[in-house]
Amino acid sequence: MFASSVPPSSLRAVYAERNLCVSLAVKLALSLGLQAGIGLDPSEPDPLWKHVAFIDLPSGQVSWHIHADELPNFKGVPLYSRPFDGHSTEEKYRRVADPKLSPEWTL
């Protein structure tokens, strides 16, 4: 499923850790009044990876596929009904790193 030299169990652990951070980001976004939630990717062939966490940042939509085992970390997160905007991974991280998102008090 993954093209990587990392053993699958190690890669799975990395995704689990990343997705825990994504759940925090989604919850923080919601607390700030941003649109965020869990949607489904109908084109994802693996049913365990069909869930997607979305956040609508001021710089644009960002999203991450979430393994079904990690959905309990998203308890209370609403469903996301907006369509995927087609962003690439590179565009997602440009949006995340947008300097306009930094608060004025950053170091």
C-alpha cells in the first residue's frame, strides 16, 4: 500500500502520531471558529483510509486521510460537507505555512 523503505508497522506508528496532531489541529481550528471536520473520500480504495480530516484555513482548505482506528481521537468533531478543492500535498503545506496565519506575537 505504501511505497516506503520503512517497515509497515513503523510507518503505521508514524501515521498514528501524525493523526493525533491532526486531531488537535482540527479541534483548535473549531475552537477558533474555522470550518473543520471529518469527511469521506469516495475515491479512496482502502476503506480503512477513506476518512479525511479537513480544515478551512484563511489561506485555503487543508486535509489529511485518517485511519479508521484513529477516529476515536476525533470524537465530537462534526462532519465536513464541503467538497475537496483538489489541493496537492505541496499546496496544502504552503497553506499551512502561510506567514499571514502567524499571530503578531510570534518570535
